[in-house]
Amino acid sequence: MSEAAAHAAAPATFDLETDVICVGAGAGGMSAALTAAIEGLGAILVEKTDRVGGSTAVSGGAVWIPGNARSAEAGHPDTLERAKLYLDRIVGNWSSDAMKLAFLEAGPRMLDYLERHTELRLVARTYSPDYYPDAEGAALGGRSMDPLAFDGRALGAHFATLRDPLPEFSVLGGMMVTMTDVHHLLGATRSFASWKHGMRLVARYAADRLRHRRGTRLVLGNALAGRLYKSVLDRGIPVWLESPARRLVLEDGRVVGLVVAREGREVAIRARRGVVLATGGFPNDPERRAALLPRPTGAWSMAPAASTGDGLRLGEAAGATVRGENASNVFHAPVSILEKPDGTVVRYPHLVWERAKPGLMAVNGAGRRFVNEATSYHEFGLAMHESHRSVPSIPAYLICDAPFLKRWGLGLALPGGRPFRHLVAAGYLAEGRTLDDLARQLGLDAAALAGSVASFNRGAQQGRDEDFGKGGDAYNRYLGDPRAADRNPCLGTLETAPFYAVRVYPGDIGTAGGIVTDENARVLDRDGRPIPGLYAAGNDMNSVMGGTYPGPGITLGPALTFGWLAGRHLARNPA
């Protein structure tokens, strides 16, 4: 029997029935399940791992919703027309007008709906530029939203089954912090307000650790996942953990159910309305990475290890198309890697903390700069691949001096004078007494590196980076030194020994290529027709951004929105 026929074969009987099955308990899956339940349908969430939250829980939590009702309150009134103009300039023809308009029109409605009916609470950023702030239609704030902090204690015993955040988003072994929190903690000895803020955080964390293995003050993506999870529990939606999907069940070309592995046996669930695929894309599927990503590629993804393309394979077996013709099939990010003595690997995503700060320089294998260090993480990854076409640039190197390391840190070497000798001993952090010494350790041409540093320093002294434009737009400056009032906040010299560097690779924070859908998240077959009863959301769905990265939150915004659209369509269209 062929694989497609195996998927088409219905079991003699189903073990249970419901209206909607959502495969994957991240933002897309939970949004779809919640919407279906709110609309009066029965829903089940099936999750491959033992935790809820998927890549949402380990993310920064930003949600990009142009035209949301709070953008004007944040000082940035927005319109659909301006947002569409911006997407047309950045996304272009990598995504259709129908898909772009579906997202832009439904996003604000989704947000109002879920805030009315669930624990979802988002606040618009008063200043957070789109990633291409000089493009027509760009906004300097209002579109990107953050989840309000959430008290994990509200989940009760289920707090233990919420996926932990990335360790890099925590301090003291489990206290979650935002960028604002970090600035206060670093300034605690200089400002009473910062000291007071920091002490509140630490006191809360100390109390938490008496009862929990980590802090219960949740922020960033963990807060978003926690809020959605609480809403799922409040609605009584069953969540089946450690229940990987095995195959879809089809009858006469319609998806009517799903077979999952649960508690040592296969369980067949009939779905009277349909199935939503939201398993997190293919970031840890080596075969699909090799087929769809530029080379070289490696195990450099920041996504959860269990995101191995299950949803894409299920969809393909039912006749779906997986699209690989995007501007990029992943959302890039430079990633540094620490290999521990016990063989475990720690990956650190260099997203928004240190690259834009004054005094950090990036070079390729020739010891020369190749990119504006303050550009978006996605553009940085693209630049690594582009540079690698002519000069070895994978890995590339982030370089700083001693004062920078102490003030801002570098990857896993944390700021504030925290211990870092173990990182030098492990080979993660290179330390050179001189630039020549650092070049020797990294295998770089010493003269080329010295020339790059000299040019970099001249630009810093002049307040203008003539070579790559670091600090040249609002997005760059937003991430620079917040205390630089009268100078370019992204430019500073690199001159005080010892000198430090980390190797970075073109990793990713998730995939963009995926299952082709229509504007209601219905999965399309190879002829462009909807497959009855089958939907996709989150990173299983081919990105509405077509593999471009217009602003912070362009994965979670569409995940919530198309999950909502799927749930609504399921509720309004009986089988």
C-alpha cells in the first residue's frame, strides 16, 4: 500500500469523536482550538512533546498586528492602506495580495476577539520601528505588541507542563527578564529606581523558588504561551501531551480524522469538522533543511528539537503542496554555539541585545567587515550567506574589546562583569592580548583585521559609518546605547585590550517555507484547490511574508491570526 493510500485508509472504528483536532500546542494550534471552542465546537489539542507552548514559549513574544486598536494610543495611528503599502514594498510578490490582505484585515479583529474571550493581553509598543523604517508605509511603533507579564501560578499544577523559556531569557537560574529589566539590573548601583525595580524582581523570584523550579513571573513568549494555555484550560479543551500524530484519515478526499500514538497504542479520533496542522514547521528536519536552505546548513536552529516537519509530511500525504520558492525558507539569526564537556550543545541567538551597541564589529573569514552589525537578525543571516559566496563567512566573528564585554556582554558572556573564564576555557569566547593575537586564534589575516578595526574606529570617531551604515536608520538606533543622547548610539571604538570574539553561524528562529493555504488557512492541493477538512497555521503554513522579515513579531502575529481564521471557518462551514 502506498503512503498516500495508507493515509487515506479509514480505521474500522474511531476511538472517539470531536469537531476539531489541532496538531501542535503553540500559538497557531491554541488560537485555532480556542476559536473553535468559543464558537461552540468541540476541540482537542494533540502535542508531540511533554510540554505546551512550542516555539512560542521560547520566543521573544513580539506579535506584529498592523492597524490594531491600540496603535493610536501608542502614538502611532495606523491604517490598513499604509500597512499594505509597507508589505508591498518589503514582501512584494513573494506573497499574494489575497494572503496579505487576509492577514491585515483579520489581525485586528482576531486580537479584539481573543482579548474579549480569553486571557490574551497584548500592549502596543510606543517605540519599536519596523525593520525597514525608511520604506514607504513603515511605522516607528504601534504595530509590534508584547504580551503582558503573566503569573504562572495561575496555571496551578499545569505550570510544570508549560515549556521553559530559553535560558538566555533568564538570569539567576530561572528568573525571566525583558530588555527593560536587564537595563534596570545593570543600572541598579547607579539609580534608586533601577535598584528598586531589580529588588522587586529578585524578591519575587526568591519566593518562587521555595515552591517552583523556576520563576513564575512570565514575560516574552513564555507569557504569551502561558496566557493561551490558561485559556485552553479554562475552556476545558483536552490537551494530549506526548501524543504524536501518526497519520491523517481521509474519506472520499476529505480529511475526517487523525491517528495519534498515545500511552503505548494508536488512537483514532474522528474530526467532524476538520484538522489543523500547527506542528512548528521543519527547523529540525535535516533532509528538508538540506533541500530548501542555502548551504552550508547545520543544526543551528533555535526552535524546539521536536519541530521536525511532522505537519508538512502529514499534509503532503493528503495531497498538500509544500512551497520552497520563497525569498528565504527560514527566518535567519546569527547563532553562537557552546559545546559542553558532557556533549550537550548550547545555542545563543544574537537577536537584539549586543550587535547594535557601540563598539561591536563583525568580520568574515578574511578579517573584513561584510554587514551593518545593527541590521535585523534576518538580514544579518542573509548577509553571511551572501558574503560566503566569495569569502569564507560561515562562521563569521563578532568582535569587541574589554570595556564592551563588561558593559554589554557578548553572547553567553553576560554583561555587568559576570564570570566568563569558563567560556574562554571551553573555546566559545576567544580572548586576545592584542588584535594580532586574536587574529591568530581565529585564523584571520592579522593585517586585514587591523585595517578593519582602524576603519571601524574612524567611523566611530566621526559619528558616521561610511562603509556599512551602522546606526544609519531608526531601527538601528532603537537597539543602540539608550544613554547616547548626542551621538550615534550604535558607534563606538574598539581599542582597549584584551579583545574578544565569538563565532556565529547562520542559524534560524523558525521556518518560512511550508504548506500552501488560502486566506482562510485551508490547505490547498497541487491544483490549488482546498483539501476539505484540512487547515494549517503557524510555521506549518507557508509564511504570509514569503520568507521576508518586515518587523518584530511577523511569525506570531500571523500564527494567531490564521489560527483564528481556521477556527472561524471550521465553525461556519459544517461538513
